[in-house]
Amino acid sequence: VRWMMYWIVFALFTATETFTDLLISWLPFYYEIKMAFVIWLLSPYTRGASLLYRKFVHPTLSRKEKEIDTYIIRARERSYEAMVHFGKRGLNMAATAAVQAATKSQGVLVGRLRSFSMQDLRSIPDEA
């Protein structure tokens, strides 16, 4: 549980840092403060990640639990619909490609068979 709390808090920190890093990285000792914060999160003595998780993250997740569940259900339904849609589209493209290949190869086959018609065979002199 402790590691789960750490990784959730660290992920939120990393996501936030991606945007704020551009704005405040010019501050003196910014990178040193950031390293100290990550060590504070990780340290078993300070339990910073557990503290932040219990004070901020867990209450927020608890308040928004129904909204999160609804979003997950909608995302699952949309992903299923998208999978079916793209599956049908892929099968249609494969069928079209197969039909086109068959019709093109049929023309080539007919052209080759024409060269072996009976008229062509009659025009060959008998050497017997």
C-alpha cells in the first residue's frame, strides 16, 4: 500500500512538473529543491508520499469516485464500439484487396491461357 501511495503521488508530481518545469525552472536551487522533494516522498522516515496521499489524493478520489466509474464505463463502451468499427473496416479493406487481386490475376491467367489456344497449337509445324 505504501508503494502504491508513493507511485500515485509521484505520477501526479511528474505530470504537474511537466507543465510547471518550463515556468519555474529558472528559480535558484530549483533542481535541488525538486530532488529534496522526491527524497522526502520516498523516505520511510518522513513518509511524505503517504502524507500527501492521505491528505489530498484519497479525499479527492473518494469525492469523485462515481464520476470516475462513469467515465471508465463510457470509455469501455467507446473502445468496444471503436474496435468493432475498425474491425469491420479492416475486414472490408481485406476483402476488397482480395477481390482486386483475384480480378487482376484472372486477367493475367486468361492472357497466358490464350497463348496456348488450339489455333496457336495448329500453327506449329509437325516435325514427325
